[in-house]
Amino acid sequence: MTSVPPPAVELSADQARRIALRAQGFLGAPDRRAGVPGVLRHLGAVQLDTISVLARSHELIPYARLGAVGRRTVEEAYWPGGRTFEYWSHAACILPVEEWPHFAFRRRAYRSRPHWHHDLPDGAYETVIKQLRAEGPLTATELGGAKNGGEWWDWSASKVAVERALMYGEVVCTERRSWKRVYDLAERALPDDVLHDDLDDTECLRRLVALAGQSLGVGTRADIADYHRLRGEQFDAVAADSGLVPVTVQGWAKPAWADPAALASEPRGRHRTTLLSPFDSLVWERARTERIFGFTHRLEAYVPKPKRVHGYFAMPLLAGGKLQGRVDPAREGSTLVARQVSLASGKAVVPMAEALVEAASWVGCTDVRLERVDAPALRAPLAQEIARALA
């Protein structure tokens, strides 16, 4: 490992915040011509999740950056296959197909494990591969059934086999049908120029660290490693050769690294006002969100209802480059229901109203109904601004 030079650049906390916002596509005019594929390439990974309130998280990510892009447009940008693939990155993510070679280190690691999660009957893996070769693309149901009939994790042998093949890189998800994966052989579904595991582990890590640094703009060791779920020592092994430069950020207790391109010009332009998915890469790492925005956020979907503070799927409000509140939304027919709203101050009333009405319109709702507002004095002003925005 090459030694890392001492930091030559010192950033203020405000500079670091604005660099992060620009790197994540929230400051400055977005490249609308590049559309959703451009957002995916820019971020390098979009997290997938089963929760759907306003929309699924992978739809909310481009919406937050581009505005009311059509939901069908979003789906068609991700699927069918050939341009993207699904894999374990920060979590289960959709990734640009150009990054396939970079995950060779992870595919090799999975292949070296004798078993993971489930045992397989003899021949089950080979049977699934043979069936896909002859009949694919297929869902797990079409391969023989996804479940054995027990709890949700009680996968059938064919489901275990095809998911294992996906981890190994022999199979890819080419599209989603009603949120079910459709599988095909990687050799048939992916472009020849990326379908290889030629990169050694060090080069895979170097590229992923470099890309994570670009997507974050500036971050600590933990921030950058966490973007693609690398270990700290993996970051350490390649940091000096990644192209990222050491910096210090005022108020940050730990050293940081920045993308040189992010330091080349001052972040300027229009800030987005929008609601964020809790799985958005701007806020998915809790410690980083607290450090950059002074905002504590936790996904409470898996917290028992009596213990929730802000609601099932509370979405932070981004406005003026800051996180100024949050709302737990729901849908009832053509009404977007703001079940619980929290605002940092009265200054957040107008942007929250704008964000709620824009989100409602995007998902086909024509009305917004307020339920609980944590600061009772702000309820009437917020209701008035929502009515004004709907008029």
C-alpha cells in the first residue's frame, strides 16, 4: 500500500455540504438529456427495496433529482436488461452495466463459499442453469416455484439455486414483472465487452473506491467504503491509488478524501426542493447525514409501531441545500395523505407544501390531506400553502 500524503486542502463544513449535494445531483442543473440512465451512471448504484408508499425507492431516486419524470420511463431505463444489472453493492442495488467487471472480486468471494443461507439438493443448481439455457428468461415461479410453502424465507430449491447463480454471476436479472425477478444467463443477457472477471481484486476495489468518491464528492473512509459495502481495510489498500485526494473538513473529527473534479470549481446553481427516499444515497448512511446536515434520520418501517417517532416511511425534505423536515406519506385513492409532518422551523412550511403537491401530482393524486403536524402552530400555515399550491 502506497503511503497517503498529508491533506493539502481544507474545506469548510458548508463547502463539503455543497460538494456532496452537487455530486449527488441536487445542486446545479441536472443533465435532463441523460435522463434516468444518466442519474444511475452518476450515482453508480440505486438501492432497491420492496416498500412502496408513494412509489418504490428506485423510482423516487430519479424523481428527486429530475422532477416528475414518468414512472414508466423510470422502469424502462432500468429494465429490460443489457444496460443494468442487479447485485449486492450498498445493499441490493441496480447498477450500470459498465460496473459489472468491478464486482468480480465479490463474485469470486461468493463462489469460494461452500454454502450460503441454504443447502441445495444435488443437481438443483445444474437443473436451473440447464432450464434457463433452454427456455429463459424465466421467473423463479416458472423455474419450479419460489417457495416451499412455509414462511417468506422458505425458498424452494430452484429459487435458492437461481439466486446463488445470480451471486456467482452466471445469471442476471433482466427485468422485473410485478416486482418478481426475471432471470437469464449472463452470457446471453450482458454485452460481451463487460462480461468478464479479468480484473483482480485490487483493481476492482480501486475502481469502486474511485467511483464512490466521485458519487459522494467528499467523504470519510467510512463514507466511501460504505457506498459499495467495502471493508475499511479494503479502502485502505487502494486509497492512495484511487485518484482521490486527502482533505480536511472543518468540524469533521476524521480525515476525508475528495474527488479532484469536485474541488476544481465552486458548487453553484439551483437547489432541488424535494422529498427523499430513506434509501437515497444522499442520506442512506446515518452518521454521514448527521455530520453533513445535522439531521438525524432513521427508517422506522421495521420499528414496532408504538416505538416510531416520525412514522413508517418518513421522507426527509430537502430544500435550500438543507434537510428541513420530514413527512410520513400514504395514499388513499387520489389523495396523498401526510400522516405525520415534522418541520425544522416556519421557514420549511412553503417548501414542504411545494414538495407534497409536486409528489402528489407525480403519483397521480389530485389532493393532499394533512393529519398530524408535530408543531401545531405550523399546521394552519402549511394547510394554507398546500391549498395555494393545489389551486
